[in-house]
Amino acid sequence: MKKYSQVILSITIAIIFLIGYPAEALAEGSWLQNFLAYIGFKRDVRGKVGSRPKGGGGRGNCPNLAYLNKAKDLQLIAIIPEAQPYSSSSLASKPAKITWSYTIQQRPNLWFYVPYKFDEETQVKFAKLALIDEDKRLITQPPFIFQLPQQPGIVQVKLPIALEVNKPYKWFFSVICDDNKPSRNPSVSGWVQRVPPNQAGFVLQPSEDVFNRINYRDIANYGLWFDAFTRLAEVYQLSNPQNSIDSSVNSENFTKTKSLDNQIQEDWLAVFKGLELDDENIISEISQAPIFKLNCVSKTDGSKCE
């Protein structure tokens, strides 16, 4: 019976990808290039400019964090590559790049590199997340507050509210260095839109068990960046337990092999190279940073808000 179930599961996954695979993602190229090409061809992402995947150097109470005393600073970074929207006219100037991801999750995980830590001396303790809709209405009022970890690292931020289907949201994530002057706080921004599985490209509605077994590369090919990176982060943490500070990874869904482990390491590093950070030393440092899951909290008493 168990063998029969596994065969059905394999057939189901094959149907999802052989029939429902998006045409734009079939072009040759790396999994990151396929994601960027897919997003670049989507009409509903065009005109969504104003994204900011990297934060400036800290001002106010935020310290400047130069890498090994070099000129380049470590920055707050949104872990999502920028896409170049497709233009059919060769004469037209290239449109501004966008930071966009679809998701099929009600409450997707956003990912960031935060160079700051929870610090009593500088009073840098919290980060803030806000969402606005296409009509520039603030969805999160007040904004959600997340406690910073005890050391710099890669952070997972689960949206505390459910997204409506087919509604684009612009997110803003910032480290609170100056309560009175938000413009002085390092911040990043981008877009996320929840779509039903069939609109994302899945012919069948994947059950949670089936979706949990789909490779992160295939998930990215559907334009589901944050869903894909969450899956990659799960298997990466299983391969590198020393980097996992707070993880709820289910090892039952992952069988580790040497060849797969090498692929995961390569794909993990490729993500950070794809963020156009320019400095190889900074890329290496960030890619090897510890991984944290941030808690949404009340700023007044520190209690969890979900």
C-alpha cells in the first residue's frame, strides 16, 4: 500500500510539472535566470517600480558597519533578485528593475539579511514591516514589529496577516534606529502577490504534502521566489546545522545525498551572488551568516503578536 501511495505521489508531481510548467521557464539558463525571465515577461508586474532591495548605510542610532574596515558597508538586504521587465521595443529604454515575487501561501515568508543585532547600548532592538496595496492604502496599522536577533544574520519574517488572492502588495521592511525620524532608518521594499495554484501554473491543486516535496528550483520557475527560497533555506539548514539557530525544518521530507548536498551549497551561494553585492568577501560573509526566524512582538511589552 505504501509503495502504491508513493507511485501515485510521483505521478501527481510529474503531472504538475510536465503539463503545468510555464512556457517562459523552459528556456535554457540557471534556475535564478529562469525566475527572473519569468517575472520579466509578466504583464502585471510592469510599472511596479520604486522597489528597493538594498538599504543604505545606517544613520541616526544605527552604526556604520564596514566590512573589515573597508569602504563598503554591510547593508540591510532583501533576499530576492531584481528582475528586468521585458520590453518588446528595442528602441525603448530599459525599464527600471523590480523586486517582485508571486506566492501561493496565505502568509508567505519574506527573507532579509540584517547586519544589525539586538543592542541595549545603541537601542537598536526592533525591525518594522508595513504593507500597502495598489491604491497606496496602508494595510498594516500599526506596522508589525519584529525583535532583532542577538547577532547579525539572515532572517525569516512570516507575514502576520493573510494576503488576498490576486492583489499585489508592496512591503517595506526597516530597522528602527530612530523612532522620531523614520527616514533615517535603513529600509528595503518590494512587491508580493498571492495567486491561486492554477494561476501560478499548477494544473492540479497540490496538497500540502505534495507541495512540501517539490524541489525549490521548480517552485522558483513558477515565479514563487519567497516560497522557493523558504524551501531552499530548509534544506540548506539540514545540510548546515551550524547555521540554523531557530528552525522548524521537517527532516522527514528531505533525504540527504552527497550530490544533492553539493547542489544545495552551490544554489545557496548563487542566490547571494545574484543579489549584485559586488564584493566577493561580503557575498561570502552573508551567505555563511546564521539563520533566524524573527518573532512578531508588541513593542511595549515584548509579547508575541500572533
